[in-house]
Amino acid sequence: MSVVIVTGSGGLVGAETVRLFAARGFDVIGIDNNMRSQFFGPEASTAWQVNELARTCRSYRHFNSDIRDASSIGHIFGRHGKAISAIIHCAAQPSHDWAVRDPVMDFTINANGTLTLLEATRRHTADAAFIFVSTNKVYGDRPNSLPLIEQNTRYELDAGHPWAAQGIPEDMPIDGCMHSLFGASKVSADILVQEYGRYFGMRTACFRGGCLTGPGHSGTQLHGFLAYLVKCAVTHAPYTVFGYKGKQVRDNIHAADLARAFWCFVQRPGFGEVYNIGGGRHSNCSMLEAIDLAETISGEKMSVSYSDAARMGDHQWWISDTRKFRAQYPEWDYQHDLPGIMRDIYEGVRERVPAMAS
């Protein structure tokens, strides 16, 4: 039976990917050492998700390994060799703010860890599909130079701009702007994944995600916008909006929709591909709009404060143009819209932490 390796398997996207590939008949190896709890504290631990995968996915096998450990990774890959048909690399240090605390750890996880996985793939199963969960932060703050119009609840791109109807495409330049340290480490990994595809002829793809979300997100203040927002609504915790009057716009894609996009690529992989992937015009909101929807779904008035200081390298407006991916994989489409995503998150939070909802 074919083997799929999923790094960061206890995380939001990793766990959805495990479930999808296990349900479709693959043996799935998960690699996750719960670094998220080290980054963000016990509330962000992914241990609950790993336990759930072990309980519900019979073909799942877990390794508590660090992606920077070439010996451990080499052992896992060497054991299965060419039976590995896909590597879906979701593990990361995912936060702008946390990266400033320890730039070396941020870089070694995001860049060096990716290189370790690419080399293990090249040595043991070079024909496998290799998917890297990249980020729109590779574009740095360049989107903030777009001609934006302030509206009542959000910023919007000037209707006369060629990207207004569909969002930001893959050919936006990445140079000459501020990326944040996190963005820089993800750029390094992104370029490596592309280069292994072009130089070594490997079947690689970078999926540059917008706001990846869903009920499996262990949201925390420094990462997991919608999940943390809904958690605050459920638990009556205060929520702080950083910068842009709360009118900054994010597109939002359910992790299950993203996992299905991975599935499509694995069936017909390309070489050194890059895709912007997110909710696009189908599913997007400003912070103000998200807060309003969270209050409506939860039936609770939130305690919200505003800071004038925006996070360094943060986007004022981001909507992904997904047409390139959809043109290559027309069988893929969204199954979740924004209200549905937030209802899923709300039910997930209440189920995991019922004491919070009392």
C-alpha cells in the first residue's frame, strides 16, 4: 500500500490531510513533536489532535520526531523508500511575532527543516509528490502598496485595479519589501522547494496559503486568527485588534478544502509549481466583519480593544487569486464558505473545551 508522510500532522492542516488520505486508502505516517505548545503554551498543544488521529485513523502511525533531525527523518524515509508516494509538509513555526523571540529557531525549523525533508525525499523516493505549505507572507508587505479604498467595515482594492476582481496572483514580486523574520524563513523554504523541482526534476509544489482555518485549529493570540477569535467569543476572553482600525482583510480557506487541493496535486503532480491558495473572493472578511459574525454565531458580545500598532510585515488587504490552481485542477472547488467555517470552528471549540462555554 502507498505511504503518505505528513509533517505537522497534529496541526490544523496536517490533521485534515491525514484524515483525507487515510480515508482514501493510504498508510499515513505523521511527524509531529508538538512544538506548537513550546511556541504558544499549553493552550496551543496539538496532543489532543494526535490522540484523536490515533483513535480514528487505523492506518495512521505517529512519530514524535523533529524535522530538523536528519538522522531521524532519514530513518523514517529509509524504512519505507519508494513506497512513499507523497510528502505533505505542514510543520512550521507559524508566527510573525514569535519569530522575533528566537530567529534562529524560526529559521532552522522553517528553512533547514524543509531542506532536510527535501533531501530525504530526493535520496529515498525522488518520484514522490512533495507539497510545501507555504504562506502569502512570502510577498512581504508589498500588498500594502496596492491602491486601497477605506470603506465602513473594510479596506478594498480600487475597482479599477486589474487584481480587484480575483485577488493577488502568483506573479506579485517578493523583493524590496519587509517580510518579517517569519516571512523570510518561509521564503527560503519556498524557494528551495521550487528549486528541487526545477533542478532535480522533482514533483514539488508550494501552496502559498492565506488564512488557513477550521475546527481543528489550536488557536492562540499569536497564530490562528479565526480560531482564536471564536475561542475568545466562547470564553468571554478579551480580544485585541492590531492596527488598521480592524478593517484589514483576510481570505479564509477551510483546512478540509485545502487538503482536497493537496489530493488533486498528488494525483497529477507538476514540477516546481507555485499556487496562491486561500478563500479568494469566495470567502474573505475584515477583522470587524469577523468579530460581528463571531458575536452572531456565539450569541455573545465580545470584549474587543484596538491597538494602533500594526504587526510588522502584516497585510492590510489580502485576497488570493486561485485561478492558476483551479485551471490546472478543475475538479477542485470550495465546499465551505465563511459562515460555515466559523460555525464549524464554534462547534469545535465548544466540543473540545465545554467548560469554556459555561
